[in-house]
Amino acid sequence: MDRCLFLSFAHPDDESFLTAGTAARYAEAGVKVVLSTATRGEAGKPGDPPICTRDELPAVREQELRRAAAILGIAEVHFLGYIDRRLGDADPDEAAGRLAGLLLRHRPQVVVTFDPTGSNGHPDHVAISALTRRAVDRARAGGLGEVRLLYTTPTPPWAMADPRRHPDVDFLVDIRAFATRKEEALRAHRTQHLSIDRIFFADRRASRWAFRYETYQLGAGPGLPDGARPAGDLFLGL
């Protein structure tokens, strides 16, 4: 059976913040990794000093994402075309239907999105979490079959005292062999350097877990065998 990992996020750079090492690890192992991004991040910052104009920002951020995806080995990138910070205004049936169509096309065994709180409470993060859950249910009803839906943990790994012992962590992916690739993917998002530098590079000790582990919790679908938590493989038992 061909394996596929499907990432569903709201903005360019979400994938690099939270799943870059995971994407690179599975892509190198021969898993098809697919990314769906709901917006082009046009409400974000253009950098300081600005790398582009406000009008140019959506196209620039799309190209930044495509560069990051190439670094990580992501096979396909899809943009849903919704407006940044207005994803919650989208028709949920239409948006979930578009996502479900991608799921039925790629037939992943594992789907990853934000947890229902959106990690940092961003309204687009909350919206894409709900839409992805809805899309998984619709795709399963349409013949996709069993899918393991995973959420990125509400507390990101770099803010945990120790991800290996955190109660939210059901899946702990060791990304140390892909730390350099994660750093390259993060730096590809040049317009977003202010937040990226602050979180990942200003204090290497504070961000040390970000380049060692990526963390997930089970949202829906097949669980883990007894005693397997936290699991090191997102596909364990599938």
C-alpha cells in the first residue's frame, strides 16, 4: 500500500513551524507528502525592512512556501484560495468539500492539522482545524476509509519543558536528522523573518526542542496499541 501524509494548514509557513521535520522525514522514507494551504497569507507582514509591497505579498508568500516545500520534499502543494484572516467567513460546506476532494484524490492514511484551539488562537487556525475535521468525515463517507486525523499539540514542542513527557503528546516524531532542513525551510519564508527569528533563532537554548521533536495528538480515527504512547511513527498500527 502506498503511504500518504496530508498536511492541512491555514497560511504559508504553518507547515514549516510545526511539521517541517516530519514532512522531510517521511518524504525521505518514500511517503508521499501533500500540503493544502487555505490562504496565501496576505494579511501577514512583508518583512522589516519590507521585502515586497503589500500588493505583492500573496504572490511572494506563495513562492516562499513552494521553496520551503521543495526543501522538505513535499510532493504537491495546493492553495484553496481563501482570504487571510477571513477563513472563518468561508462557506463551511464548500470549503470542506474542496478539502474532501483533495483527500479522495490523494487517499492519505494520516492527516495533520491544528488542534481545535488553533495552537495560538488565530481565527484561521481554528477555522482550518474545524474544516479539516469536517472534510475527513466527508471523505470517509465518500469512500476514503479509515483515516488517522492528528492535531499539532496545543503547546508547541519548543514551549514544552520536555516533549517526551508532556501529557498532550500522543505522537513524538524525532526530527534531529532533519533539523538542518527544517531550518532551511523556515528561512525560506523570508517575509516572516521577524516571528521566525524570535521563536527559533534568537535564543537557541529556548528553541532547542523545535529542532529535536515535533509533537501530535490523536484527533480521530485509529488509535495506538496499548503501551505505544507516545509513538514515534504517525503510521503505527495502520
